[in-house]
Amino acid sequence: YDASGNPLGLLIEEGRTNRATYSQDFTHSSWNKADVTVAPAPIAAPDGTMTANHVVKTGSNGHLSKSSVGNTSDRVSVWARTVSGTGTMYMEYLFSSASQAVTVTEEWQRFDAQLNNVNAYVANFRGDATLTEVYLWGAQVEVGSFPTSYIPTSGSTVTRAKDLALLPVERFAYSQAQGSIVFYADVFSQGQDTTPRLYEFSDGSNDNSIRLYSPPVVDRLTADVRSGGVSSFAANLTSPDFNEPFKTFQAYKVNDFSVGFNGKLDENDTSGAVPIGIVKINLFSKHSGSNVNNGHIKSIQYYPKRLSNEELQLLTQ
């Protein structure tokens, strides 16, 4: 769900480690306090507990940070809200331009920034920042160019394993002979592997599969079908905007394959064999659990028959 309670879908993320060892206790000595005081906040944190902190500026050098915790390619994130009104602060050492500031309101929001040195700043009141106090909760420092879901810590780093979602095809009416897949998702960051999957039906190997993946070097979706180790069908879909939800379809039957995107048919092929012995579907990962994507799966629909292209286009409009 988003901050307003709207459902985003099944969240799947790669593994990450929170390197901020006291993610909710900013009073701890591991956090550097320069011209600020830190005390328990009198309001509930985003998770409903009384674990937020109140940070108050006491001098011109006011900032709260953690030293030597990351690299310039890492990401720091924190939840913040004002005591009252709206104001700005920084989440980095540089504080010379208002365009680099984050705007904090009376509502809890999660802010994130790239580390511009080895230190992570969660509140910086210097420069032309307008705030002199703020409520904070849930800091995270992780290796990567984007933040993942919050990993609480209380004295040591904590690692969250990558999410793996899979289902044996015996749990639903899968047809080895023919079928259609309608997929609705968003991808907020493609995984670190070369061909992060959106889904993959397989026999547990690369030999027999029906898959949709997104090569990380280009904003593109690729669909293919393999049977007995031989490619039966392969096509590149219309380039998606990975910042927006999108819908795709893929259909298979002997000598009858198609794939499409957001209500449009991208390619149709009238030759090729179907996969043999499909046993499971992996969502946002390969059959081996690698090649993980990052995003939300809003829905996946499987039909144990080869729907017409016209039907599939209507389902993905």
C-alpha cells in the first residue's frame, strides 16, 4: 500500500542490508549530533508505535548524521514530519541550494537521498533550510541507487533476504497444450542480474519456459518461449514507462504465439512448439530464484486456453 492506503500490489524486492545499526533510536551515540538535541517524540511513528524522535536545532551547525557508513552510490532514507506547518531541510552535506532540500509537512513521508560522501545525513538544518525541528523515524542506509522497504535495526546491521514468489502449476488449471497470460505490474527498479524476470513458467530449467523479462540496459520488455532447449518464439514488446503501471499479454499454442502491451498486439507467430513439462511459475524471478526484479505485481491472470488476440487486447487496455 502507498502512504494514502491505496493498494499497490504484491511487493517483490531484491535482498538488502540496513547499515544504520540504530534505525529508530537517534539518541544513540552512533548518530552524530552537531548543534541538535534528540529526545523521544510525543507522537506515534508511521508504524503506530511511540518510537519516533524529536530533533531540535540548537546552533548554526545543526545536523544529525552517521559517519563512514556508506559510499557515494548508496542510498539513505528516513521518515520525517514537522511539528507544525511545512518547511525544508537537507539530507546531505551540501546545503547551498534550496533545490536540493526536501520539503517536510505535518504528514509522515519517507525521504531518500544519495550519499555524496561516506556519511549519511537524516536531518541537516544548515544553509537556507527553514526548519529548526523535525520528527524522525526509521533510518536506512543501503547499497543501491533506490531505497527498499524498511528494515528495522537495534544494535547491528540487519539483512532482508530477497523476496521469492512462486507457485506450482498444479495449484491452478494450467494447460501444457495452450494458454494465455495477462500481467499487470510496475517495475520501480530492475534487478542487478542481466535479465530480471517479470514472470517465468518453467520445468525448473532453461529448456522449457514461457517468460517475460526486462533487460536492464534498455527500457524494454522481451517475451520468449522455449521448448526442449530450442527457442519457439521471441519478441520485443513496446518500450514501457517503468514509472507507470503497465499491462502485457502472452499466449501460446502449437504454431500460434502472440504477445502484446497495453492493449496493442506487438507480435504474432504461426510456427513453433510449446514447452514440455512446465511445473511452476516464478514471479519477478527466474526458476532458480535469481534474476530478481523490483516492483509491485498488481495482478496476474492465467487462462488454460489460447484466447484470441482481440480478447487479449481488450483485457490489457
